[in-house]
Amino acid sequence: MTSIIYRSINAIVISILLLIAIFVCRSMPQVKYKGSGIISRLHLPYSIRGWRSKDVKGKLNLDGDDRFNFIGDVFARRYFNDYGDDLLFILIDAGNFHHPRVCFKSSGFQIKNLDDTELAISGRRVMAKTLLATRGKQDNFVILYWIVINKKLVNWTGQKIRDLIFSLLNKDKIGIMARLDIPIADVNDIGYARLLAYSFIRDISSGLSKEDKEYIFGVSP
């Protein structure tokens, strides 16, 4: 009985010390994350099956703002199709990821969780977290996102756990958050936005190398 009590106390002490260490690490000023260099190594086509694109990375204004020190590099392009639809495709290489909800709320949007959206990548499916962002009558977006760390698709909790483990072990990782921002006229267009995302991801993934697909969408389970 004494040994069981001792082990329990020991586990509690270790847990408390771990929490203190996490708090201290998170409370210290964050240095600029240098990035893994993965974004520059990816080869994403400028045009695919009726889609053409425009690079908009320069409009994000990330440089010189300490709030974005957690971001190493960004891929950002607007893709347009022949039917007048458009969407923003973003890939973020970051030390730790901030929830898209936070970004949109800070810009005055109201956020609603939607059911996950199924995407098709080379015969398998990836379930993307999906949000509805609304601001007034003009600014409405369906937002899809997913996270891949070291070619493993992870959920939000899994991402935080892996981030903590890699930080404590001082190990390098390659983490990418992929995001699609799709403008819609009103909430009646949510279904169409999902179909548009499905079509776009199917088309763009078909033109990627096996390695690029693994970094962006994870390896097949």
C-alpha cells in the first residue's frame, strides 16, 4: 500500500513539474520560428484542369509582426476556375499552429462549426475540419483545414501533443497546416463550397508527386 501511495504522489509531482515547465516555456518571449524549409520544396502547379492561380503571399503582411513569429513560411495562392469560382489555398509551415477560428474572430467574424468535409486524394479520403465564417452580409466563407506533422495526419489535440513531445525532446519536425478559404454569397451555398473543395483537392493532388502529397495530406493509413 505504501509503495502504491508513493508512486501516486511521485506521478502527481512529475505532472505538476511538467505543467510548470510547459507554462514557463509558453510564457517566455517567442523567438522567430525559422521554419523547416518544406514550403520551398513543394511543387504545386499554377494551373490544373480548368483552374489557374495567382500568388497572394505578399498580401498577408507577415514580416515584421511579432504576432506571427510562430510562422516559418507560407504558401498562398488564389485559384480561379472557368465558371467564375475562386478559393484561397494556404499552406503554413509553423512551430505551433493557431486555430483558424482565432484568426477569423480577431477580424470580426462570427464562427460556426460545420460537419467535416470529405476530400479525395489518390483513391483515399481525408476528412477536413470545416467552419463557417460570417461578417455582415458580404463577407462569408467556408473554411476547411487539416494538419500534417512528419507526414502524419493529426487532429487538433494530436497536434498539440506532438508539438509538446518534439519540444521536450528537442527534435525537429515538419508540420503543415493546409487551409481552404472559399467565399460564398450566403449560407445556402455551403454545400456548393464543399463540392468545390472536393473538386479542387482532387484535381490539384493528382498533379503532385508522391512525396509532396505525403507532406500535404499525410501518408496512406
